[in-house]
Amino acid sequence: MRWPYMIGVLGFASAFFLIGIIQHFGYTGTTPIHPITLAEWKSFKSKFIKTSLKDTIPGSPYYLVDGEPEKTTQTVKFDARLTQILQYLAKDKSGTDAQTCGTNRAHESLSLSNKSPVSCISDLSHPSTSVRSSSTVCRGVGLRIVSADRIKCTKVCYTTTPPTVTAFNPPGFEIPLGIDDVNAIKADLPVPADCQVYCAVDYYPIIPTDITPRPEELVPPLVNNKIKLLDPSVLGGFLYQEPFFSEAVEKAAIYKTAQIAYELMNVDSKNCDSSSGNVGNKRKIPYTVIFPNWVHSSSEFSDNDMPQFFLNEGKKEFPFNLQVVSPLAGETYDPALNTIGLHFNY
């Protein structure tokens, strides 16, 4: 009677071990949390997180729209790998290869959401044939980016000679990544009849004389050529008037979503996060990157063959061949993120 019992125990143990290995390597689309200590969180917060969305503190780009993550007496439910990738996105990349890394510019402002269902069950779409998984955001291994960087505008008034050139609505317009917030932004601030306002993503298209912009706000950033096709300001800017401005905001949201996704997926390449590249257990690429469906299905995105472009990047960059062998990991899209933004998790 002992042998059947022993075989059963060994079989159960083997299955449990294999499931653990599969989860450890991310084939289920997620991995166990690597929590950080309260001291580590306080250090990260003091350096990178601002208290107001309008703050323009260089090097402190992040705003937590849903407040801080859950804390225990010793740790914070926030994965150490999240802090590492966020530090990378905030890093000055001047001198790096924008074609490989995505951009040569640190992000000025990123709003982050760690809001998840009270039940801790995932709010993402799932096949009807499978059980809905636990929320990666709730468990502290996932995060959403709900807005990214800013549209900068310059007002030119022709009542003087030479014309008066000033900043318009400083520090600019935050670029939302959720479609409802994108549609809510209109060119509804008053502009004098003898003035014109010109805008661009990340920089002032005409240098204003009433403020002292940071050097990086005066020139367009270098961005991967394929991603740059989505930038509404490639021809030198766009007008702050309808319908031009609303159309540009939508294109800017698609552009920023693609840019950040590309950065996330290429963080481990040489001369991006490190000169030699990240290998082995030092890799920082998320295990899953999920676009809002509205971005993935937009003509601006699909007409530039971006879905195939990112699929090819995923096959090349994700570890353990996750893009090909796991339906739960790699790059994909989800309509549940349409009103939220870009999702990534470990």
C-alpha cells in the first residue's frame, strides 16, 4: 500500500515543482513578487515621485494617481523590478542610441496607477475557457502608465515688432493614454485674436522669452525612426485650435504609448540601461506589455504596421521565447485598458 501512496506524493510534488518553475520563469505571464523594504521605498519616493502633477522637478517624473502602494511593517507591496525599470525611464539617455533604446531623453512626467480590484482578481480580459487570474497590479508586480510627458505650446502675438513670444499654459498639457481622457482634451483656452499658438510633443516649437526652459525642452528628442512616424509634431508642430489640436492629442497618445512600450521591451539592449547590456538575472524587461486596444486598432498605429513591428520586437527581446510560447506573456493588447493606459508587469 505504501508504493501507490509514495508515487502519488511524488507525482503531486513533481507537478507542484513544475508549476513553480513555470511561474518563476514567467510562462504564466507573471512571477512572484520581489518586495522592497520601507527604507527602499522611501528612498525611491524621495528621488523620483512628485506630489503634484504640475511639478516640473528635473529627475522626479512620477506621480501616483491612486496613492502609494500598500505597506506592511517592514515591506511595501511594490516589486523591486518596478523601481528598477522606472529608474531607467527617468534616466538621462543622452549619448545613447535612440534607434536601439527608443529615445535619448528621460521622461519628464509619467502618471502611474496601481489601482486594482478589491477582490485582487485581474480586471484584464481572459478566455472564457479559463479561470480569471489574480491581479498583477494588486500583487505589486504590475503597473499602469495613464499619462506621459507633455505637449508644449508657444504663443506668438503680432501686435509688436518683433512679435512677442511667450509660453502658453506652462508647464504644458499632460498626454493621457486612456481614450476617454484623450477625447476630453480640447483647445478651449482663450487665445487673443492677434495671436497664434503653436505646439509640439516634448519641446517648445518656438522658444518662449518669458521663461527659461530646460535645454531638453528646446529641441525635439531623438526617437527610434519607426516610432517617430507616430509623432504629430514631426513637421515642426501643430496649431492650438480645433480640429488640429484634438487630432494631435490623439496621435500624441498613440506615439507616447508606442515609445514607452518600445523602451520597456529594449531596456536590456547594449548601451541602453548598461553599456554591456543586461543578461541573465540582471534583465529588466517586463514579462508582459499590454497596449490599450484603442491604440493597437487605430489607423495611425496599424497603417504604420506597428502591430507587426512590436510582435517582431517581442520575439527578439522577451526572455525564454515568451512571445511565442506563452499566450499570457509578451506584447499584446486589451480593450479593458482603453480607459486606463499602458500595462506592464513581471
